[in-house]
Amino acid sequence: MKVTLISTYLDTIAEGLRGLSSFIKSKGYECEMIFLPDYKALLNYDPQFGRPYEQSLMDDVVQACSDSDVVGIGVMSNFFDHAVQLSENLRKNLAAPVIWGGIHPTVAPDESLNYCDMVCVGEGEYAMLNLLRAMEQKRDYHSIKNLWFKTNGALQKNQLEPLIFDLDSLPFQDYDYETHYTASKDGKRLLRMTYEIQKDQIVNGMHICDGLCVYQTITTRGCPHACAYCCHSALRKLSRNQKALRRRSTENVIQELEHTKQRMPYVELVLFADESMPAMPDRRLKHFCEEYKRKIGLPFFVQVSPPFMTETKIDYLVDAGMRCVQMGIQTGSEEVNRVYYHRHISNDEVRKGAELLNKHKDRICPPVYDIILDNPYETREDVLKTVRLLIELPRPYVIQFFSLTFYPGTEIYERAKADGIIKNVRNMVYRKHYHAFEKSFLNFLVLGAHHGLPRPLMKFLSNRSVAGVLDQKCLRWFWRLAHKFLKSLKRLVDHH
């Protein structure tokens, strides 16, 4: 039995698919992977999620899958169009069933089943294993847990497997390039992966912290929070009465990274994609940091959440090599955080977290703070509260902007749908660039905090009366120009 897994994502990280591929191989089945990165989007930071693949590339993908018994496609909502295009080409030309997995088919299985033969809802390891065993033994597989089907327009919703709690039992990510394919840089052909191509994709892929070459992994499944805009709020509903946050052991993580250093010696920084590393209990975090420093020794990136940050925990991380850190703020309006985002995090906790990071400013890169813009439920005063909070935080820091996107399955999606805000899901959600925010006066203020405009000027502009005058529709044209000017000015300053 042979499986082919296809990644539709912009880059070739694909942790979930790589882990699934390793699991399939560990059970004695053949598995190949196809990566379809968008080099144009990566180089220009301009993902156009509705842009179709070249037909020549689709023809090559069909050929590569021609001897597969099942084809799996990893789908996030922003890559919905790509998954549809792939499925149409595969189902038209091959007999092998196409299964969608990942967050989008998990939260929107009924929609997904309009384009594929089956979907995997939730974790995919044992669903795929049981599917392969059934196909191998020529048994009916329509009752396998975690799999959904549509027959004559009727949905068949199977029960879910319990969550996997022994994460150490799962193999490491599959970077065995000999069984992988990748799109060419012009996006027109499919190439056999080689060591040189894989190295080039990683070395010239994601760069953070002064351009260091990144290897990404994760030590947990789940999140300590259930924010209303995030997929974890939807996933928690699926796994009620089960522990949401599960962890790999320190020994298991260290083994993976030792293996990575041997196979990919060009890696310069480890990116831990966990939602909040400091959520780890104090003693466990201390042990992890000590082992990491002793056996791995590479600088690393972590995400943090203010409620879990203490001076002791940040000290552990910095001493172990934490070079880059990202903290979610989202908004300076505690009411918006609580009512619309379901984030029970106070501004005082944000200030404290920023102070803890600033204490180590000589040893780490400027911290990255996440801010959500373009929230239709926020008032002008709510956004001004965000600006005032940012003014108070110690510099230097960098802001990562997100334009609020109403992803299916999330609580805020259901609210926006009910309120008539979402008119066309495919255009307003799936094809939306989540970093492309409106060029308004209020967003200019947040951008000004990012670029370090003088605090007296920021305080003046964020005055309620001043903002009321400047935040008028008739001045939108001016603020669009101001956004361009500020961006050009920053680029000029950085160049010199």
C-alpha cells in the first residue's frame, strides 16, 4: 500500500504532514510527500491565496500520484482553492481516493466533502493507519473513526478517536528527501527532492533573528488558551472532557534535535511552534532548558503568553539560548479581549511581560508583539487603547500585524456570520491575506508604534479629540499615502 501526502502551504515546513508521513512509514507502509511551495509569495511576501497552480505542475502531480492507493491533502482555510484544484485534477485522472486532513476539513467537513472522497476530522495518525489496513484487507472503511464521508448527499459522521496522549510514541518529522517531491521555483514543474534542494529550501526559507536558518518543531499539542479567533477554540469543542494540552518529554524533544543537527548541520536556530513555552511547569521548564543548553546549544525562538511569564521562567529560557520571542497582545482594550476574543489577560499582565523581556534586551532580539487590526467590533476608543498601551511598553520591540480573519469553526466566525459581517466566505476569508490591513488613521497609529515614532507625537495623535478629527472618511486618501511614506522612510533608514 502506498500513500502520497501533498502540502499546499507557502513553504515546506508542514510539521503535521511530515509527522503523519513518518507515522505511516513506521507502520510498514510506503509514503511519499509532495511540497508545493509558492516561491513568488515567499520572496515578495505577497501570498495571493486564490492564484491557481500552473496546469503543467498539476499534470506532474497527477503523474507522481499515479501508483498511489490513497492521496492525502493537508488543508488550511487559506489554501482551500489550491486543495480544490488539486482534488479536481486527481479525481479526474486517478482511481485512488482523495482524503483531506488538517484544520479546515476538521472545522468544515461538510463543505470539504464537496471536493474530496473523505475527510479526516481531528488527529490523523490512527485514522490513516486504520484506513490503510482496511484497504489492504479489502474491508469496508466507512465506519473508521475520525473519517467522514458523503454518500448521495448524506453525511456520514463517524465518532472520534481519543486524543493521543503519549506524544513520545510518535516518530519525528519526515525529512527523508529521497521520498519527496517539490515544485520548481517557477512553479511549472514537479522535481524529485534532493539533499541540495532541501537544503536550499531551508537555508533560503524562513529567516528570523538576523537571518538565521530555521528548523521548526513543536513540543506540545493543544493550547492553554481557547481564543475566539483561533482554531483551538474549535478543537476544544471536538475533544470535550479530554486534556487539551499534551506534552512530549524533554528527552524525546532533545533526541529529535540531536538527529536534526546530524542530518541538517546548516540549521542555525530552532523555532518552537508551541503556543506558549512558559506554560510549562517551572521544574519541567528548568530541566528542559538545562538539557537543551547542554546537548543542543543553538539559539531558539519561542512564543510566550503573559499569564505564564515569570522572571524565573524567562531567565531559564534566556540562559538556555532564547534569542527570539513572540508575545500575543492582540488589543489594548481589555473589554474586547474578554468579550470578543475570550482572552482573560489584563494590560497589567502585558506590561509585566514586556518588562521581563526588556530586562534581557542586550541578549535577545527585539521581542515581537502580535496585534489584531480591522476588528469591526472594536470602536475607535478601543484601538486608541491599543496605541496607548504600546506607547507604554519599553522599547525596542517589533509589532506583527494581523488583519482579523474570521476562520470557520471559531467562535468569532459564528458571531460575524450571525451579524451579517461575512458576505462571501471564499473571498472574505479563504482568499484574504491575513497580514494585509486597512490603511486607515487608526492603523497608522499602530504602525507608528511599530516604527518607533516619538512618544510625544504618538500621545498627541492618540488623544481622543485629535483622533476624532483625523479619523474621518474624507481623509482616508491621506492616510493611505501616509502608510506608504512611513514604510518608505523606514526602509530608507534601515538601508543606511
